[in-house]
Amino acid sequence: EFLQAVTEVFETIGGVLVDRYTTYFVSSKIQDITLALSAFPNITLIDARGCPFYGALAKLRQQYPKCRFIYEVPVGGKLWSERSNEIVVDSTSVYELSLALPALPRVKSVQISQPITDLDGMLQLRNDYPDIQFTYCFDLYGKTVTPDTESINLSWVQIGSGAEIDRYLSHFNNLKRAELRRCGIPNEDMDALKQKYPN
């Protein structure tokens, strides 16, 4: 009877002995973490550093709001704690950011030094995370600009269509002047741009 009582109290999960009094669990395996949380409700701290499934960890954090999760998320060749407030990297991809940001709920600033190439994806990220300040640069017909650029001069640069330049204009926060003389944009496209960006 004593041995039976002991086996009812203790359980081994991923090589770790856990009982109903356990409040702290360490594992890099998402299956073991999920099992421990479901079987032992007194767990209030999960150390999941080394677990690559940070998206699943983010979902578990929502499912168990009283439990603190410690884990790290890779972005731009660095590891960022779940408590990070900002991400500062030389380069990263929009895809990597789209995977990482759901697992980093405290991030309010993302700074990227190297030019971004996936402009459509970055614009979608900005729309998906309006509370995050994204600081980045991109190539605009041979010129490196940022969303805070206030003036651009693309006169005599063969652009071709209003839709092509509009893809870039959508990124500017405070653009006050755009010189677009003799750049091959049809008059009807230019009129549409003036209507869309009246200021």
C-alpha cells in the first residue's frame, strides 16, 4: 500500500521526478511541458530554454496565465528572452519576425540595420503589430531610405507605373515631398497618387 501511494504521488516526466507539490519544471521538450502542466496544477514556473517550439509555448502561456514561462526566441542570429522589450539586430527576415513576435508579447521596438527586401511583408507586419515601432531601411531605386524620410527625389528615374512607386510610398510615415518629374509614370497614375497622398 505504501508503494502504491508513492507511485500515485510521484511521476517521472522526461526523466524529471514530479509530484503534486512541484511548482518548478525544467524541460526543452514541448510534449513533457504540456504533460506536466496538465497533470500537476501547482506548477507556476516553466523553464523551457532550449525549446525550439516557441510558438507552442506562447499558446501554453495563454492557456496557463498563472504560470510563468522562461524561454528564448531566435531573431537575427541572437536569442531574445520572452521578457524582451526590444529587438535590435543587423539583419533578419520578415518571415523570421512573423514567427518570433507572437512569442515575444512585451516587444515594443524592432530595429534592423540592414535593408529590408520583403517590403510587402514588412508592411503587413506593421499592420499586424501597430503598437510596435519598426525601425528599418530599404532600397529606393539606388537610394537607402527609412520610413521617417521626409523628402525623396526620383525625377528622371524610370519607374514605369504608379503602382510600382506606391508600393514604396506606403512605407513612409512623414513624407512631405516627392519629386517625380519625367519618371515615366502615366498621367492617370500620377493623378491617382496625388489623390491618395494629397499632402
